[in-house]
Amino acid sequence: MAEVFVFATLNGLVTGLLLFMLASGLTLIFSMMGVLNFAHASFYMLGAYFAYTLSTYIGFWGGLLIAPLIVGGIGAAIERYGLRRVHQSGHVAELVFTFGLAFLIEEAVQFFWGRDTKNYQSPELFDFALFSLFGQEFSAYRGFMIAIACLIFAALYFILTRSRVGIIIQASISHPQTVANLGHNVPLIFMCVFGVGTALAGVAGVIAGPVLTTFPGMATVLGSIVFVVVVIGGLGSLPGALIASLLVGLLQSYAIAADVGVPELLNQFGVSFDSSHPLDDLWTLNLPQVAPVLPYLLLVLVLIFKPTGLMGNREE
Amino acid sequence: MKKQFPIWLGFALALILLPQIFDTVLGISILNQMTIWIIFALSYNMLLGQGGMLSFGHAVYFGLGGFMSVHALNLIADEIIVFSITLIPLVGGAVGLLAAVFIGSFSTRKSGTVFAMISLGIGELIVASSLIFADFFGGEAGVTGDRTYGPPFFGIEFLQDAEVYYLGAFWLFVATLFMYLFTQTPAGRMANAVRDNPERAEFIGYSTRRVRFISFCAAGLFAGVAGGLFAINYEFITEENLNALTSGRVLLMAYIGGLGFFIGPIVGAVILTLMNSLLSNYSEMWMLYLGIMFLLTVLFLPRGFAGFIMMHQTAWQNRRLGTLILPYLITAIPASLFLAGFVGLVELSHKGDDTLSFFGLILGTESMLSWGILLTLTGIGALGVKLSGPRLDAAWVLANTVRSDNGGDAQ
């Protein structure tokens, strides 16, 4: 039992921190521009694909350095020539634009890289077990993922709260006009924040690509979950995003690991049902089956009872 | 309503005559799809266009209506219930309405991003649970039915697609009429008011939540009707019909057609169905074109195709629409060159060892000449559009300048 618990926790931690890498950029962009970037997971996918192509020429580390830069550049260009234009038509148009972007990026990835799964591997440097517990090994690459995510959180938190750039960014969130009057180029700041946010998604893609496989559907797999995370955490709150990422990651991981279901629960009360009942599916429900539903259930519940999210203070 | 009688008559006549004009198997099948998608897109417009609620999970009502309809077909086939299949869309509608009443009771409290997120969450929730409840949703394979059982309707047993088309056309007409009438009711008018300024609507004493709830339920009802028609037409339904793909598709239809206009989603549904059925035969890349078209629409035609047509109203009233024809044509020539070149480039880069026949030319991926021709074509097109653009702009400004009585132009 302890063995299952420890590994579920570790796996949940890895998933949660990966989610956080995406959610941090998304929530940064939201707090700045008030727009939820539907295409955020698509930038994550672009990161993985660019890194895959780069890794065949200059190796994994080159990909890790350059792919996020390319993704960030693309993101900044999209903000400059796309989003800024749509901004005049209101929030719904912006949301619809990013939705279309997600659609287009997925098609474009299939166009340039094809529909098949890419053989994107983690570097050989990490081909060893970091430690082994209860006879199971924890790969070094997963440890590396955890380290990178923690590094990103620390760096972001430091920059946003302690540096001059962070002060200007925070000021542009709440008082864009005053910041502009002080002589700062607010649209440029917006563009850079969007670029940095998408580059963060790119980093997540580079790192997650080898573990979660690099294929055209990888954005869809993670896309809506990241949304769930930022909404649960509270739109625009970085600590909220961290808490919600870990929460969702651990919740899913525990649910998959726990092999209990309705029959066991009912047996506790001495109730059992005939298996030929029309509602059979309901009686035989177990937790691993329900795992994919849980984040969405949590999302709906949070939105109904606390629309601002766990740590958010922003309401439209 | 009286003034619009000719329009509705024309609509009905068009519905009756269309299968006579396009009487091939493919033609009828496309028309059948159109009846489904038009109803669905119109119902979506009740939410987004008229009520200002951006939904990423509208397919839930469509799909649930469809699933229940297929189950109803099976119950008819098993002779458990006696029911005419002509009324199946009502079953779908009832299910869609029930689902919307339940979900709308908590999701319509807020509009904007919160509503959009709840709709997304509910959509994913239903999709995920559809794989759990394999009895009702049939797992990944879906559920199949047969529409030919049950009491025949005046001797019609719906063996042929043409017969199904007329059933669909009837429901399309009825649904469109009711959806139009809904926009004229106080509830429909208030939906617009709540969309534009919820605060003011609250001040006059309306509950914005209630107004949104009514629109939401109506939209769910008609989405269910469309789902019922889908069930009759295809005789099977899968999890794909209630997932984000279908929700996204209806959003694309409504947006490309034009949200602000009643006719917009009809235009969008027709365009997308045509693209889906015809273009997919020619190119594997049609989804890429669709994505590009959608983004361009959002960027440059925020009011969709219908909005683009309506933009010419002032020019029409000024009786200067004619002055626009020549500038349009001049820009259209390089624009179509650009389009042809671009499509050629996309297609050629995806041919591999194959060759691409391009307006009589056989182009191969290896020959530099092929790439050169296409690149030149695209370049010339882009340059032409850039050069002729200012002229079009000037003509546009002139055509929209109000003509004063003494014959001169006034600003």
C-alpha cells in the first residue's frame, strides 16, 4: 500500500508540475490581457516538435535552448499581428481567435511533420534511475522535469515580485494607462509577456515530448486540462496555478492508482447487485475509470460555488 | 411577419426544389447534411449571436438528442413502442431541452469567460462519461439504429435519401420559423439587451440570469432537434457527435457565416458542409484551408460572410453599388492568382513522389521549375493585391459617402 501511495504521489507531482509549466504562462497572459489563450497547449506542442527536429541536428540540449525561443517568437508575432487586431472586437472575438489558432496549429503541425508519432527521445545522460524504492525505479529524467518546473516557478516568482521588470509588468496589469504615461511602451510589454508565456509552454513541450510522446494530438490531450487548472487556481494567480496544478495532478494519479469502486463501497454496507441490471455500468464504476472525469467535475463545482477560483480575486 | 411572407415562401420553395436540381446521390446527401447543420448552427447562434454566451460544449445537446433518438429508433424497431419516425426530431428536442434545463440552471448565472469555461467543463464531462456508460453510449463504436421500421407515413417508409431529405426539410423549415419567431418575442429581444448591456437590463428589472436561461433552453431544444435529424439521416451516432470537435465545428459555422444576422449561421452551415463534402475529395489538407479561412474571417470579417454582404447596404442605398464592381474585379484577379499559387504550393509540398496536376500543368516535387512557377504566381498575386488595394479602398469610401441633394458629395 505504501509503495502504491509513494509512486502515485511522485507521478502526480511530475504531472502536476508539468501542468504548472503550461498554466504559469497561460495565467500570466490572462492576468495581463484578460484573454484566455485557447491555443496555449498548441504552443506546447510546437515546442515539442521544434525540439524534436532540432535534436536530430544539435542534440537535446540545443533543442531545449532554441525551441522555446522559436515558439516565443511565433507567439509574439501572433500577438502583434493577430490578437492585437482582434482585441478591438472584444473578449469573445479574442477567445474565438485563439480557438481558431489552436485548430490551425494542429493542422499546420500535421502538414509539416505528418500525422505519425515522432521518435523524440530523452537524452542518454538521464538514462539511469535516480533512486529505487520498494524495488521500483524512479527515472532521472522525471527528476529533471521536477527540477526544471521548480526552477521556472522560482524564477517567475522572483522576476515578477522582486525585479524592476516585474514591477512594470504588474503595474501594466492594473494601471496600463498610468504606465504608458510614465513613458513605457505598454503594447510592447504585452507582446513580450505573450512571447514569454508561449515560450514557457514551449519549454514544457520540449521537456514533456519524450515522456508523453510527440504526436499531433498532444495539444488536445493537455489543452483542456490546463484550462481547468488555471480556472480552478483562480485566473491570474501564479500561486493558485501551482496549487491547482498539483491538486489536479495528484487527484488523477491517486484515482488511477486506487483500485476501488462502487462494488467495494457497496459491499461495505452489505449491498450487492445483480450484474444483468440495465444500470450495470453505474454499479461497476471504479475510480480509475472515473479519473479522467475528476478534473472537469472539480472545474464545474469550483465555477458554481466559487467562480473566482481558489486564489483568484478577479471577476468579470 | 407579413412583410417577410415572400421570403419564407421563397425559402419553402427553395427547400422543395433543391433536390430536383441536385438530384445526384451526392447532391441529396449534401442537402441532407445541410438540413442538420443549419438547424444546429442556428441554435448555436441563439446562444452566441443573440444571447452573447460563448459555448464550447453545444454539441452535448445535439449528441444527447441524437443518442436518445437512435435509442427511440431501436425501441420502434423492437416494437416496444409505436411511434412514427417523422416525429423523432421531437424526441431529440425534448432530450436537448431537458439537458439544457438541468445544465442551464447553474451555468447561465454568468456570461463571458465563466460561462465558456463551464460549457467546456460540462462538454468534457459528458464525453468522458460517455466512455464509462457503455450501455447507453455504445462505447467507442457508438449506437446504430434503423429508420425503416415503425408505421409508414402515408406510405413512405424512408428507404431512400430523398424521402429523408423532405422530412429534414420540413423540420428545417419549422425549426427556422420558430427560431426566427423567438427573436421577435420579448424573451428574444431581452436576450439581445442582456448580451449588449447586462447591467442596464438588470436596472430595468430583468433578471439577466433568467433571460439567459430561456435562450439557453431554447438553444438546447433546437440542438436536440438537429441531433434527432442526424439520427434519422445516418442511423448511427458515436461519441464524436457530442465531443469538442462537433462543438468547435458549429462555432466555426456560426462565426464564418456571421453572428449578428439571423441568416448568418445558415450561410456558414452551407459553406462548411460544401467544403466538408466536396473539398475533402480533392485534398487531404482541407482542414488546413478551413483553419486559415476561419482565422482570416475572425481577423478581417468580424461579422462573417453575412456581415460582409450587409456592409454594402449603405452603398446600395446610395445607388453606388455599381461603382464597386470594377474595383472588386480588379482586386479579385490578383487575389485568385495568389490563392491558386498558395494552394498549389501547399498541395505540391504534400505530394511526395507523386505529381500534381495544376490547371493542365503537371508539376513534380523534384523539379525546381514547378516550385518556381508556383512561387512566382503567389508573388505576383500578392503584389497585385497590394497595388490594387488602395484603389478599392478609395472606391469603397466614395460609394459609402452620402450623396446630398444638390448632386455634390457630403461627408
